[in-house]
Amino acid sequence: MNMNRLALAWDAWRAGRGGPGAIAARQRARVADLVVFARKRSPYYADHYRDLPPDGVELWQLPPVTKPDLMKRFDEWVTDPAVTESGVRAFMAEPSRAGEWYLDRYLVWKTSGTTGVPAILVQDRGALAVHDVMEIVRLAPLFLRSYAAGSSKPSAACCGRRMGAPRR
């Protein structure tokens, strides 16, 4: 995956400017790429996606997964065999490692488990770059409109509150 944020932003902008059809085409391409990658690199997803067509998969066709199942089969669903549940847990158990990259290439964190099962999440720089760019591309028009209207603190529609306003 191209991790160049400018190239990612250009790709997202072009799809957005192309209208709903271009956005849908880009989404389909991303889903297809992810399914191919997951099938090749993850024993769990190779099995979980075995009944899907070999290509042209739509998002709605993906069978659901659950956090409990993923956590039970952690070592099978990760796509890098160097990432293991025991290794990640040992890494997270060291408070001095907070903010460091696991295996020098992954960001790791754990959810609180408020829905019943805590999840350990592992993301590489490419996934984080896509997330960053999508947030910027989505929020940029909001911030630009607010500043153009003379506001020094643009609204953050994603948060449902004014930026800088205290949380309730």
C-alpha cells in the first residue's frame, strides 16, 4: 500500500470529485484488495472467506466476525506471522514501551471491553496513513467553511460539539 499521505489524499479527493459512482468504485477496489490480502496472509480469513467469489467481492457479501472469535483466534487472523498474541501481550505489559512501535512497524492498543470483550488492535503505518488522510479529507471542507465565515474555532461535526468546548 502506498503510504504517501499526499498520494492517498489525491486518490481520496479524486474519488470524491468523481461523485457517488467514483466513490463506490474506489470502495469496491479497496474491499477487493483487502479480501485478496486477507485470504493470502491470514489462515482465519482464508477459511472465513472460503465461500466468497474469487474476485469482485462486495462489502455486503463479507461474513461478519465477532471480537470474541477474533480474540480466541488471534494468531490465526493477524496477517503477519511475526505478530503473536503472546508477543503483543508481553509488549503491552511493559509500561515503558507506551508510544513505541511493536516490532518497529505496528501500533498496538487495547479496547476497554465495554461491549463484553476487550480487543487487541494492531495496525501498520499504511492503515494509519489511510485513516489520517480520510479524516483530513472529510474534515477539511468543514474547517475551511468555518474559517471563511470568520469563526476562529470551527465546528467539529464528527464530535457533535465546538472544537475547544469542554466535554459535558
